[in-house]
Amino acid sequence: MQTTTIAVDVAKEVLEVAISNRPGRVSERRRLSRARFLPFLLNRPPATVVFEACGSAHHWGRQVQQLGHHVVLLPPHATRGYAPRNKTDQIDAKGLLEAFRNEDIHPVPVKSIAQQSLTALHRIRSTWIATRTSRINTMRGLLREFGITIPVGAQHVLPQVARLLAEAESAVPDPLRPILALACQEIRDLEQRIDEIESQLAALARQTPTVHRLGTIPGVGLLTATALVGFVGDVQRFPSGRCFASYLGLTPREHSSGRRRRLGSVSKRGNSYLRELLIHGARAVLWAAKRRQRPDRLRVWALNVERLRGHNIATVALANKLARIAWAVWKRDVDYRARQAAVA
């Protein structure tokens, strides 16, 4: 039985280590460099090693697991309250020991290299999309100063700017023309890089059966399926679909007291990127359901919610439903099967 708990506060250069052989008491402290950390654990008997799930924590978790130790990653927002005094590495390590004793704090599973590769591709793609949007908005704003208005929509910007640069009599000043041409080329390069990342995601998806099964759900495409596999990791840790939807921040925020129960809007906790993808997928399903001649039960339900509560509430409600369906498909390892709506 492992009775020793080792809390590690990870930093770029040094790692603060707090060792506890009895709950609530630190028996030993060490301040180790990155090169000395693994040899230090190699010479110790198997123990529970606690990290905060921050940058490089998953890498250290995989390395420590190979040494025979049990690794626990705690979410940073849950451990913040256990270091109320001044911010030091020693206080942070002691706070990890105290947070580990709280059974209500659910640990984060250690991600594999394949899962972190998926998440890295998604993060780089999001960064490039944000840069592309910034460049497009900058060009539209600059040209508006010269009386040139480009309609909203990324598909309108490059063709119209190219047409303006080709016309010698256009209102674009001569000093600005070469810079706008470079900006257009930068946007084209970003779009090419985004397409390359999506091709890599498609290649990885073909090697992962779970991604194929998740892709059978309406509104869940390549991006959503690969993001779920990469960011969530092990779906078996969620006992129900509601717990999974709550993890994604798609369940109501509650503020109740006594006999009065108050449910508000969605909590928006968890991974905002996954929630964004599911809501976009739900919006696409809702719009497509209006054009289907014989929608299934899921789409009929979504259209009824939209009629009663409005488009935005129906979109989020459908996203919650898609999250629960994804949990069921993923946990049972089956494809999604649509059920036809009853004929009135």
C-alpha cells in the first residue's frame, strides 16, 4: 500500500518537492533541477506523485509512471484555494498535498503522446484562424478609411482587394498597395497551413476507430470528434452523460437555498473550445433540420424547443444533447443510429 505522497510544483528550471508520510504534515522538502528530478524518484519506493495539471505536467506524468509511481494530476482551478498566503513554490507544493486529500476534486487523466498531438494540432489551427481573422479585419478597417467598404465575410475580402489592386484608378493609395498585396499573400499562406492541419487530422482520424464512431453523430464532424478524443481522453471516468455534459459546461448553473431551487444559464465551465465546437455543430443541425422533409426524433425535438424557447436556447440545448449522445456512443463503442419521429 502506498502511504507516501509526493507533491511537485513544476517550474521551467526547478521543481519544488514536498514529501508527506502522514496526512497534513510535510516530512521532507527538496528543490531539484529538471535533470535531478527523475533520478531522485528512481531511488525512492513506489509512492503517489501529485502534480498540478499545468504546462509539461502530462510529460512529467508519463515519465514518472514509467518509474513505477502512481501519478495524480489535479486541476489548477481546484488547487488555487489551498495556497491562501503569499505565492511561493513551497506554499504551492503544500497546497497540492492538501488538495489531494479532498475527495471532491477529480483528478485529470495523464494524456498519451497521441492525445497531446491531437490537442497540439487543434491549438495551432485555432491560433492560425485567429491570426487570419485579425489580418482580414485589419484590411477591412484600413480600406474603410479611404471610402472602400467590403461586405462582412472572409470570402469577400481577398477577391475584392485583389480587384482593387489590379485597378490603377481605384481609391487605394500607391504607398499602401504593396503592403496590402503582402497581407493578402499572408492570408493565403495561413489558409494553406490550416488546410494542411485538417489533412493531418483526417489522417489521424482514419487510424482511430473512436473518431469514426463519434463522426456518425449529427453535428459532430472531423474537428469535433478529434478534439473530443484529444482533450477528454478517457470517457470511462464519467458515470453518466449528464456528468460529461456538465464537464463541458453545458448544464445549468445552480444557485439554490432552502426549498427554493434556482437554475440559470449554462455554467460555461470546462473546455471552452469543445463547447464552442459542439454549439457550432448543434446550430448546423438545427438549420439543416428545417430543410429536411422527414426529420428524425432528435431534429423534431430540437425544432420544438426552438419554437417554444427561441433559436439560441434550442442551440445550447441541442449541444447538451449531442454531448450526452457522444458519451453513450463513445462508452458503448457503437455507431449512432437515428430514430424516426412518430407520424401524427
